[in-house]
Amino acid sequence: MTTRVTTSLRTVRAVRYVVPLREGGSLPGVVEADDLGTYVVKFRGAGQGAKVLVAEIVVGELARALGLPVPDLALIELDPALSSAEPDEEVQDLLRASAGLNLAMDYLPGSVTLDPSVDPVDPQLAARVLWLDAFVDNVDRTWRNPNLLLWHRRPWLIDHGASLWWHHTWRSREAAATRELRDGQNHVLLRCAESLDEADAALAPLVDETLLGQVLELVPDAWLVDGPDPMRASEAPFSSAGDARSAYVEVLAARLAARQHWVTPLEALRSKASGAGSGG
């Protein structure tokens, strides 16, 4: 079966900054755009830089290609002049530092944080989300921070910027292939998921280098060659966006090929947690 993603993300232009979302560490904000849409925007000028936006696109669009519910993503053009209307100096600085392209996620009005201890979650969906998070090493879907919204009685996956830990230091890319999901025992969906083996059998055949390449093509070139982290000055950036895309595909393909190293231990945690939760 061939799984495809969109060939490009649409681009909108920000016309009004509405309000900051201060529960997010990178200070995302609600923004109105020229298409009359309202978006949650993550800004390139935030402390963690463009790599968070890369992870949001790669993981979000990979999730969508696998049939998981993710709000629509878009690129949003930001004029730093918008900062002049903001009374908050922190927001002003962020907007000025984020001139140009940023990442927008469709705003889901009236959504609330999903709590699996109260809100029922389909066990098959839970297992597939758990599998995806393990594949991309998303450590940010715990009870402390579920990053799941309930909207129109349906769960939606948000905030994937903490995924792909290895792209913050490319020297660790070889270890990335076999590494278990960090903090997997605290994943918010661990106890309500069905067998990960079934999720693996359903999802793994859908992922190949073609799909990974299509997802990486959605990332703007500038975000992939955005310069080295000043804290790791010995690491040179990629010389081209093409080289960077190839490196992402290489690591993700290797991780998929070695998935028994992260599926098996996570399934053991899931089985133990499910048994404990049922009193077994």
C-alpha cells in the first residue's frame, strides 16, 4: 500500500497577533491570518529555534499520512511590524525575531485537554499513537503534558516539537536507530493501548523512504540549514537542504528497520501497565 502526503504546505500571512499561549515553553500564540483562519503559531525566533518547527512538520505530517488525527499545518508569513501593537515586551521581541516564515497549526476552538482517565480513547488509536511516538522518540506526551486535545468528541495530536531528539546533535544519529522511547513508562496512553505488535504490523509497512522523503520536502530549506547550535559550535550545519533531508530520512529509515529494539520493550511496559490497571 502506498501512503502519500500533500506535496506542499499552503502559506498564509499573519494579520493580527491575538494572544500568547503561556502554557507552552516556546511561547506559541494565537494568530489571525489573511485567509480568515485562526492558528496556533510556533515561532522560529523562540529559544529552541527552527529545529522545533522541523519536528512539528515531520512528525505531524507523518502522523497524518498514517491516518492519525492532527490539525492542519500551514506556513505563516510574519511581518515584524505586528510587534508594534503588542504591549508585552517579551512578545514584541519574539515577533521581531521571527520575521518571515513560521509554523501555523489550525486552531481548534472549544477544544479541551484530553484526559484518558476520564475521556474514553479507542485502544487501537492509542496503540498507533504510542507506536508513532516511539518511532519519532516523542517524550512529550505524558500525564504531565498529554498534548492531546478533545475536539468534537475526537482526540487530536498536537505539539511534536520535542520529537527527533537526535537532530539537536547529529553526532548521536547512530545511537538513534535502536534507542528505546525515553520515559515510555509515563506515556499518557500506555494503559489504554492495545497490543503494540498489532499497531506495528499495521503502520510499519506504510512507512518507507519515499514517504519519509515526501514529508521532508514539506520543510522549508532555510529551516534545515539554519546554522549550528552555538552551544555545539564544533558541529557544522549541513551544506545544503538536500543533505539535511537525506540525513533525516537515513536516521528514520534506520530506526524503522531496527524497530524491535523500541517496540519490544515498550510492549512489555504496556502489557505490565495494562495488567496493573486491570488489577491483573
